[in-house]
Amino acid sequence: MSDPITRRILVTSALPYANGPIHIGHLVEYIQTDIWVRFQKLRGHECHYVCADDAHGTPIMLRAEQDGLSPQQLIDRIWQEHRADFADFLIEFDNYYSTHSPENRHYSELIYRRLDEAGHISRRVITQAYDPEKQMFLPDRFIKGECPRCGAMDQYGDSCENCGATYAPTDLKNPRSVLSGATPITKESLHFFFKLGNFEKMLKDWIGGGPIQPQMANKLDDGSPLACRSGTFPATRPTGVSKSPTRPASIFTSGWMRPSATWLVSKITATAPACNSTTSGSPTAAPRSITSSARTSPIFTFCSGRRS
């Protein structure tokens, strides 16, 4: 029996990285979410299930280098594989897209510009590891060496998988670049930071106001002040993702692109006919549109899950 009031429900899952196939950890989440979405639709609610490949970040760059492909070639291939796997398990997204799309670039840059114009972006020169052979700045996971605490070999530049220690890449013993094997040097680069503290009261009031579970609220707000969050990295990394509109030498991080991608896919789906993973043409094809007719405000349901 349908509820007397039709609800508008937006559901999304953790975006799978475009660096490899869908695994059992993904499927547990997506199948459970798909069942819940089908149930809501049977109850007569307007329920949209959207998701996308996370096509930016270190794992994609590492896998592309390993396979001898460009990042673009890799994410195109993986997106098709993910679509096929979801279709085989009868998981029906209303829209399955990609963070690497012209639309997401547009909205990422739009959000950035508006924040910058309002004084919410700061600029800071920081020192980073640099591969002198590949001539690129290295994220933490592109550096390996010996753990400074336990001495374990072949550990990443930010944490040790043997003893659990966390540290800066400069603390590693005998560090080397994952890409070339060269010893990293340090160089300075300009980064752009989002002044998260400017929105601290609003965010903490929202977190503590009841829209999310107490356990998640405790994790998000531990009582400490909100620090600036880096939103860019140097454009020497071969990702081909969206560049900062005020400084082409800087590229938006995947942490910046993911939220705008989720919002974008939701916006597209609200005005488009069902465009599930079995019928979408390509990660850069513009979806078609429909009109939403529900009477109440949207309810956003974000289903957390495992990322690869």
C-alpha cells in the first residue's frame, strides 16, 4: 500500500574507483541498495538511484602506468566493464556516470570560482616530493621505502601496512619513486585551499541537528576546529582532469571532483528519463531528460560503502 505522501528520495553509493573491476565488497553494497530502491519505488515513491565511476586519483594513475595506457584510455575501458558487471547482477541505476565528464568539469570550476570570489579560497606554497626523472610531483602513494618506525620494506609514503604507523613521505628511509625508481627530491608548488573554517558553525549545526546518524556525527565532529582543505595539486601529474580556472598549473583533487559529480548526476537524473547502466552510451554522453512530479522536498540518502 502506498504512503499517503509521495516522497522524493535520492540515493547514491560510494563511487567505485576506475582502477579495476567490481569486486564482492562493491556488490554487497550495490545489491542491498538496489533492493531498497526497488522497495521504495514499489511503495509509490519517486526514488532515484545514481552513481558514477571515480575517475580521478592515485589508484587510476598507478594502474594506467602499469597497463601502459593513458589515464583516459583506462577510465573509458573500466567504465564499460563496470556497466557490464552491474547489468549482469541486475543492478539498476537511474543514471551511472563518471566524475571525468565535461559537465563535472563545468560545475567543479563554477563552485571554485564562486568560493574564490567570496573569499573562501586561500593560496599557499608547500614543499612536495618530486620525481626528477618523470618530472612530476608525487602523491604519497607514489613513494615507497622503509618504515621509519619498524623498518618494514616497501611501504607507502604516508603509512606502514606492517605496524600501522603514519608519517610524512620525508620520514621514509631509502625512499624511491614508484614510477621511475628514482630518489625523490623536494620542490615547492602553489596549492589552493578551501577555507572550511568559514563554514564551521553552519556545518556543525547541521551535523548535530539530526539529519545523520549519531555515530557518523561523532566521527565528523570531534570538537576540533575545521582546518583548510587542499583542493588542488600541481598539473604535472598526468591525469587530464579539471584545471583550476584561475591557475592552469593546478588541477582539482579527486576529493573536490567527487561531491560535485554526485550533485551533477543527481541534477541530470531529476530532469532525465531512466538512464540505467544497461542503456547509457558512454561516460561523456549527455543523458536525456524528464520532469519530476513529486510534491515534497527531496530526501537525500547516501549509502556508505567500501571503495577499492
